[in-house]
Amino acid sequence: MSNTAKKIINDPLKCADDLFDGLVFAYDGKARKVGKRSIVMNDLRPNAPALLVGGGAGHEPIYHGLVGKGMADGAAVGDIFAAPPPDIVFEATEAVNRGKGVLYLYGNYAGDVMNFDIGAELAADEGIEVKTVIISDDVASAPMSMKHNRRGVAGLVPIVKIAGAAASVVDSLDELVRIAQKACDHTRSVGVSTKPGSIPATGAPTFDLADDVIGLGMGIHGEKGIGLIPMCTADELAPKMLDLIFADDLALNAGDEIVFFVNSLGSTHMMELLILLKSAKPLLEARGLKVHQTIVDNIVTCQEMAGVSFSILKLDAELKRLWDMPCESVGYTKL
């Protein structure tokens, strides 16, 4: 019996382009394809700073599914599990720019950092001001003393939501940068893996994981986390995950309001997410945390990878106001 994943696709080497074209269709005319593989909203607020996100394909609906009203203005899309090349970053930058500069907001991966930096240099040559905020919310990927090395994982969803709301109202790039960075500073995540995803071009798994263990803190491609733990119940797993966030420097205190995001990494079903939410809720309440909104969804994925991540966004008055603003996109909509 084959170990390769069965996928209903066309050319295995053209999955990124095919899914991208399908994504454009999913926006029902509200967004358009630009250049080789960028997507940009048609209705952009004039004379305003722009919010550009991006990353590799294969993790849908992020990032390119987070383009929309009250969300990102556009996205630069890479190949499967690969950073968008500089020319795609630049074509997206030109398309979203309205004369007030562009904020790049993306996850902390070496390829993305390098290519977006080159894209920013190309934009500067054309007189477009670019500033960058890098998402690094994964507490399991590096200690507090090396936060700049942390990966960007599911916390990108509330961060892009906050930045998108800000981009719809602020008038300066500096103000957009300040709020996006604040959202990053207020967000922490941790994930666990129970089964790998696969590479569409080959069907081969992205990593190996025994059936009787859970990868605690593993990244969305299978990157190393805290380590392997024995397979366990939801009631046993939830505190292990939350303790990693509670031990970090987010300074969660009794009375604080939070957004709590329970995310499936691909094939973990809603049943398991809800059971883990039930296990986590008393732990949040025991610390006196007030959940302003709960999200339970399948947004930050890696093909059919199985696993769950918890993300916490700590709100203050400014972030709460921006969070409560409506948004609409293929990947996340808030009424």
C-alpha cells in the first residue's frame, strides 16, 4: 500500500499556479490577479498606506486568503512551501501602493525575509517607501532571549486582522507599522503535530512522526519544537500547550481580555478542536483571563498535516477597537 498522499490535482508541478487561479475566482471579482502570482483587492482606499502580506503556497488559506475588506490589500504568493521571489514581491508592491508607502507583514522564515528585503530594494529604486514587520509568534521555536529567531505561525491570523483594520483607517505608514508591531508584540502561539503533511509534487510526507507520540511545539512544516511527548488526551495536552504561552513574557494577568484562536493544521477535525477548546477554557478562566472572542477554524495549514495550535492575542483598548471592526476575506471573515 502506498504511503503517498492522494490529491485531486492536475500537474503536480503547477499546484501553486492552479490553486492561485482558483483563489482569484473565489473572491468573486473583489480581487484580481496581478503579474505572475500576486493578488490585489480591486477597491482600495485612495491616498492610504498599503498592507502587503505573503508567503509560500500550500498553507491555504494563509496568507493570500487573508486579502479583503478590513484585511490585507494584497499578497505575494510563492511556490508550494517556498517564499515568493523578489519579482513577485515587487509586482505586488507596485499594485497596492497608493503613494503613502507599503507595509510588508509576513512570517519569520529565512527565504521570506531575504526575498521581501530584495523586493523592498526594488521598490525603493522606484520611489516606493517600504517598511517591514515580521511575525514571530511561536514561543516553542526559540527562547525569550532570542525572540527574533522565532517562527511566524497561526498568530498571523489575528495579527493580519488587526493590521488590516488599521490599514483601513490610518493615514500614515508609520502609524500602520506601529499598530502591526503592537499586534505582534501582543500575540503568542504554540502548536502540536500528530501527523505530517505532504509535498504535492511527490506525495511524500514533509517529516516523520511515530504514531504513539505528539510533536510538542513543532512548526507548520515539521520544524523542531520543544520535543516529542507520548500521545495523550485533550485534558492532558491543553495545559502543556498553554503553559508554554503562560511562561512567556506576554504578561497575562487576571482581568486581561484576549482573543483565543484554536487552529487546525490541516486534517484535524472540528471535533478535536472543540474538545481541546473545552479542555483549555477552564485553564484560561483559572488565570482570570476574559475571552473576548474565540476562533475555532482551519486557517493556518500544511496540506493534510494533523495537529492543533493555540494562539492568544492580548487586547488593550486600541487593539480591541480594531479587532471589533468587521472584515471579509476568503480565509477569515468577521461580521
